[in-house]
Amino acid sequence: MAEASREARRRHDEAASARLVAAALALDVLVVAAFALAGRRSHDEAMTLAGWWHTTWPFLVGLGIGWLTVVLMTRRAPVTILTGLPVWLATVGGGMALRDMTDQGTALPFVLVATGTLGLGLLAWRAVRTFATGRAGRLTAR
């Protein structure tokens, strides 16, 4: 009976972990998507799907690089502030590098706004999660 209980608990924990990873990735993608949408809107650019994608894809690639790096290095999803830092830096750095390689704008004011906005968006939900789950004392990758 105890073995069945442990197995049920393990399956429950795995399902909860998978839901957390999916929610974390969805939140990060939403942050990047909203950032690109807000940027296009603030510059009165065409609000088309193609235009939005043109702005968004470099940052999504950077986000993917950040996620992959953290997962490969820590064997955990980047759901804490500490593991969110490299995701943020890769999102901005990768996004700007790809924008530069594809002749999109990388003016210093844009880099600064993108760094701040994406930092706020990508780290804020992690901070809320950290403090809401009572893990403020340990900002490790759990």
C-alpha cells in the first residue's frame, strides 16, 4: 500500500512540475509578445500579424536560447529569479543580435527600453511566485 501511495505521489508531483514548466514558458512567451505589440503600437507601426512577427521572432529565439541554456545547465526549468536572469539576458542579447543581423533597429534607447521592459516582465512573475510560495529565503532553481 505504501508503494502505491509513493507512486501516486510521484505521478502527482511530475504532473504539477509539467504544469509549472508549461505555465512558466507561456508567461515568458506572453511577456515577449506583449513587449513587441506595445512597441509596435507606441511607434504607430502597422498592427498586422506579419509586422508583429517581424518584431517578435528575434526575442522569441533569444528566449528559447535562454531557456535551453538554463535547462541544460541546471536540469531545472527557469522559474526562479536566479534562473530567470540568464533567460532575461539571453532574450535581450539574442533578440538584439538577431535584429542587428537582419538589419532591424538596435539604437541605444531601444536597447535600454527593451532591457528594462523585458527584465520587468520576465522577472516580475518569478518574484511574485518566489514570495507567494514562501521561497524568498532561497532563490534557487526549485
